[in-house]
Amino acid sequence: MTSPGRRDHRGSVGLGPAIWRAAWFLGLWLVLAGADVADLPAAVVAVVAATWASLRLLPPSGYRASVLGLACLAGRFLGESVVAGLDVARRALDPRLPMRPGFVAYRVGLQPGAARNTFTTLTSLLPGTVPAADEGGQLLYHCLDVDQPVVSQLAGEEAALSRALNIAGAPR
């Protein structure tokens, strides 16, 4: 038996993720096309095809997100984005402030896959750091100032994402 979001040895997916995705696609169909009975055959075909393609192209990760954790992550991201954006603008406009661009390696605790990709995407949106490479468990970041506490900031972001996604064994 396969638990929702997990693949068995044959690569099949449990019914839970398929049902949720089909429900979302049906909702999208209803918003875009309306609820006309004459469109029901086309809706069924579209929902089944979209669900199948979705499960093939983006298999379920098995993570169960925490609504409170996601809200905290969004608030943290917004606050840090404002502070970091102001810092980047200040450094760019004041020639007396030092900029020491360079690379910093960060050993990420998240396994390769959806959670790690989400982490690199999240951190790429923060001003002053850009993920440049993923080499053997380490993410290489280009930073505007390597003297800043970039590694501790990344660790904080990883811990917040881990809490939001309820990932066991990841940094907290």
C-alpha cells in the first residue's frame, strides 16, 4: 500500500495526491469555463489529462505543509527582503560603503528534490545573494559582501522552510 504522496516500488502514486490535484484542476475548469453540463465530457478529459501530466511532471513530494509555518515563512521573507533591499540600495548608492563580492559555500541539509529547489528559489529572491551552483551537498552563493553573516542567514531560511514543510531531520 502506498501512503499519499509516496511512490511504491513500481513508481505509482497513491490516490490522495491525484484526487487533490484533480479537484484543483476541476476548480480551475469551473472558474475559466463555467459549469455548463454540455461541457462535462470536455471537462472530464481535460481534468484527467491535466492530473496525469501534473503527476508525471511534478511527482508528489510527500511533505505536508504547515499553514502557520508558511505564514511565518512569508512574513520572515517579506521582512528580510525589505531590510536586504535597503542594504543593497544603500551599498549601491554610497561609494564609501564597502562591497566585497565573492562566493560563499553553504552546506544544505535538505535532500535534492522539491524542498531543496524551493530553498534555492526562496534564497535567490533575497537581495544580495544568488545561488550559483549545487556541488556535492553544498550550495555556492554569489554575495555582494562576503563579510556579512550569509551562512547564518541561509541557515535561518532553511530552518524556517523546514518548519513550514514539516520536514523531519532538517535544520530547525
